[in-house]
Amino acid sequence: MSQDEEKPIETPDEEQAQGAAVRVPPPLVFAGAVVVALILGWIWPRDPWAGGGALRWIIGSMSIAGGAGLIVTALDLFRRTGQDPKPWRPSPQMLTEGPYKITRNPMYLGLAMITVGIGYVVGNGWFAVTGVLAAFVVQKLAIEHEEAYLEREFGDEYRAYKRSVRRWF
């Protein structure tokens, strides 16, 4: 390529071909779960933790803080290693330290913990239901594609990692 030629702009499809075939950003799935839980809670209120008082707030706050901690430490690891956390972008190396020692999906687990934790704090049991459903949807729309990509990219090294670290927790 000469100096006068410009580098071609990557289209989303070309970018997608380089990484995992994830088409929907997983945080949007969890945001949708929050919206659905709020709507369901408004239409059909369910507070399975009624009477929990301070304990409910403590459990919910711990879940939110723990989830946020997982996300922040995973994002920091991506930043320190110069990688992009978007699952459709290529992964130049496997991340197996920090939160990736205890779960293969710390950011998704963190989002699920935050979703359920909000439900505890606001007294809306629908958050637990939609949080679990969102985790299932993310597993189908993102995680399975990410894991297939990582197996193609890193082979036996990734398969060994999968055997030693759980998907969720």
C-alpha cells in the first residue's frame, strides 16, 4: 500500500469476522431485563423479600457492589493488556488472571449480580427472574459464540482453561 492510498474502513461485518460473532451488545440485554422488570413490577408487583428490611438492603447492595467490582476489575485487565472488551473484536491473548481465575465471564456475571441486586434493594422480585433470563439470553447470543471463537483462536490452551474455570461461578 503506497502512502497515497488510504487504509480501507472496516465495516461492522468485516470487524465481526475478526472476533466472535456477537451481534447484540450483552449490556443491552441486561438493560432490557431491567426495563422489563420495572414494567412487570408496576403491572404486577411482587416483593418476595417483603419484611426483609435492612437485610434486604445489605444483600442487594453487596450484590450490586460485587457485580460492579467484577466488571471494573475485568475492564481494567482489558485496559492493562491493551485489548478491547467488545466481544466482536479480536482477542490477541487469553485473559486468565484476576476475575478470570474464578469465572470465564466476569462482566456478564457482574451484570447479572447488579440486576438481581437492584431487585433486592427496590423490592421487586421480577429483577431476579429477568436477570436469570438475561443471563440465559447472553449465553446463547454471546457466550457460546465467544467460546467457539476462542477455541478456534487458542485451541487446546482455551479448552484447558474451560475445564479449569467455570462459566458463571
